[in-house]
Amino acid sequence: MHGEGLGYRRIAKRLNEMGVKTARGKEFFPASVHSILKKKKIRDERI
């Protein structure tokens, strides 16, 4: 979704509309989407 140009707020909204929950069973917020994508980017750069 981020690759499609969606911002963190829209990604969080779409995930929540789809019924996707975080690992802790909570709704997504823009900050949680940002954190996940940031960690993924760091991990991908190390590989």
C-alpha cells in the first residue's frame, strides 16, 4: 500500500476497514504503520 503512494493514515484506515489487527489484537494507527515500515526498511537495508 505504501508503494502505491498511500500515506500512513490511509494505510491504517484501510487495514482497520479490512479487519486486520496488530500482533496485540489492536487497531492500527498511523504511528504504528510508520513504525512497522521503518523497521522493515532497516531490516531490508541490512540484508
